[in-house]
Amino acid sequence: MNSFRLERKIENFDEINVKRINIIEKDGTLRMVISNKELQHSGRMDGQDFEKRERQAGLMFFNDLGDESGGLIYAAKKKEDGSIVSGMSITMDRYRDDQVLQILNSESIKNNKILSERGLIINDYPDLEGLTARNKAYAEAEKITDEKLRTEKLREITKLHGGKSLLFVGKTRGNSQGLFISDKSGQPKLMIYVDEKGQPKIQTMNDKGETRDFLVSETK
């Protein structure tokens, strides 16, 4: 019996120009997309691609099930008012949901003044229903014709099922640098930071949003 083995063909290139590259498994499962802005993958969850939407150029990762699980994007563009927005983001997603870990650099430049936010962000989601179920709930709520009822329903979905920001470490747009911690519902609780004037601060916040200075040390 004659037998043969299909040899993998390896080609070497010094340079190539390409708009998008898809990395797939043997069975066709998508695992990675490297793309420009125009052809960037719209996202995928529970076996369904999301509707085409604007996304930045970068690298998208997909797990063994074919669901999007994180990525790296970067962008910079000039707006009509002459300002420039720029940034880069590395994200890691929760199973069947959105990003729970993010390294972010976001900048806005106008009139030679720059506002920036740079740091590590940790988020969480209160249930395992996932992104698909949440998007479906939002879509149903958008069908409500009464504006007030529609707004209330959308807020209810966000409160019950939306992402909660738990921790931020880095520089805020208010030009403070520090550690900002929230409880599981996303309510800020503890802030340890140096403010825009260079003063170190430790603050706590109760459920009513009232802030208490735990320790204030002035520097001269």
C-alpha cells in the first residue's frame, strides 16, 4: 500500500503588505485576527458574529469556542474641532462576556493641553448570563416607545447586569495618581492617591457618596 505524508509548505518573506490576517484551527475555528480598521472583526459570542461596527486596528483573540476573549487596539484621529484623541488598550475578557482586565492609555489633546488617563483597570459582571443575553435585553428595551420608560429600563439592565468597575491603578484625567477601589457593586470605597497639587491623600467613601479624609499629610 502506498502512503504519503502531506508536507507543510513554509514560505519566507522579507516584507508583505496585508489588510487582515485570520489565524484558524484545523477545523476552521477562528483564533486570532490581525487587521486594519476597515476590516477589523466586529466581535463574536455564542457562535454569532456581532453586527458590523467601527473598531480600531489591532489584534483580536478568540478562545477554543470561537468567542472573542480579548485584544490589543490602538488609534489616533483628528476631530472636526482640531482636537486629537489617541490611545492604546490591551484587554482580557471574561468567559462569554466583556473585558474584565484592561491596560489603558487614553489621551485627548486640544489647544496644546493634554488630558490623559493611564493605568490598570479591573472590572467584573454580576452574573453568568453573558454579553449575548445583555445585548438582547438592551435591544428589547430600545423598542419601548415611551422615552421615560425606555430610559428607566435601560438603566435597570445596566444596574443589574452591566459591568462594575472594581479597581483602577494609575493616572486619572483629573491629574491624580493612585489606587482607587470600589465594592462589588461598583461603588467607590477607598482612594489612596497624590492629587494634582502634589498632596498625598487617603480617603474612604460611604454608600451615600460622602467622603472622609482618613489621613492627610501636607507637604511643603
